[in-house]
Amino acid sequence: MMADTHRTTHICPHSLILTPESRRPAGCCRHLARFVQISGEARLALGEILVARLREREPDASTAALIKERLRFACAPCIVTVVGQPIRGHKVPEIEQLLSGGAVCLSLLHAAHALGFAAQWLTSWVAYDPVVKARLGLDNDEQVLGFIHIGSAAEPASERPRPALNDRLSQWAP
Ligand SMILES: Cc1cc2nc3c(=O)[nH]c(=O)nc-3n(C[C@H](O)[C@H](O)[C@H](O)COP(=O)(O)O)c2cc1C
């Protein structure tokens, strides 16, 4: 899906995409998202961790499934893991803390696209597996909100059928 380019590796982690997100007041914002970047050789090292973990979870996993895990993080040159830590009892309701983290993911997609990159928001089982989360350096109370894969499109994205907006739009009336 994405091509490994020097340009992306160079630009991905900091300035234009992540800096605006980090300009927040410190102290009162423990629930705000943090980021774990996965790039370079680390992508394949993480792939080996996923292969080992899939073997534990599914001893009969097919070769194709294992290869998929080995390459899961190798398709894009840079992946930004968006990590949320919803805090129970915080004045901001948990749902809003999570929505805020989701908005961060979407902002990253928009920022990457605005800069001319391709980007995709993925999760899958690896976002929820406690062993994988620990290997990524997450605490027990932290959640992967998304792996934002950023690269250059190797081919145009394929379109798919879309539900009609009118089926999902209603007009409220008193
Ligand atoms: C929270 C979240 C998790 C997702 N996880 C996956 C995933 O694991 N695998 C996948 O193929 N697509 C996943 N997607 C969907 C892709 O990112 C999809 O390309 C994106 O939603 C845009 O799709 P569209 O342009 O076809 O509507 C996920 C989307 C969201 C919002």
C-alpha cells in the first residue's frame, strides 16, 4: 500500500505532525494522548514479536497468518501509535477522553494527507493484546487508540460502496 521513502522517514515523527499536539498545558492533562513512534528496523523487530505472540495465541496459525504479522508494520515507513490513558473519576468523562484521543488520530491522518502523504488508521488484535501492549511500553491502564501508518501511496486507494447519507440523517423536530 505504501512506499518506503526517505522523505517520509525524515518528516514523520516530529515537527509538523506531532508538535501541535504536544503544545498543551502540563500537569492537569494526564489523560491526553501520548505517542510511540515505530520506524526503521524497529518495525521488523516488532513483527517478530507479533509472530511469537500469534504462535502463543494460536498454535495452529497458518504460515500466511504468521507472514502477515511479520510484515504488519513494514508496509509504511512510519507508524505513530496513539496511546490513551482514560482516567476514571476525572472531571472529563471517560467517553470524552477517548473521543479526544480519537480526534488526535484523525488529526494525524489529516495532517499527513495535507502534507501529501498517505495515511491509514489501523488497530486489529495487536492493539488490544496485553503482551504486545507491554512490549510497546504501555502501562496496564493505557490503551492503543490507533496505529497511524504514514507513507507515500504506492497506488491510488480503492473505493468501496458507501451507505447513503439520507439513511443516516434525520431532522429533529419538537
Ligand atoms: C479505530 C479504527 C480502527 C481501524 N482498524 C482497522 C484495521 O485494523 N484493519 C483495517 O483494514 N481497517 C481498519 N480501519 C479502517 C481503515 O483505517 C479505513 O481505511 C479507514 O477507516 C478509511 O476507510 P474508507 O476511506 O474506506 O472509509 C480502522 C478504522 C478506525 C477508525
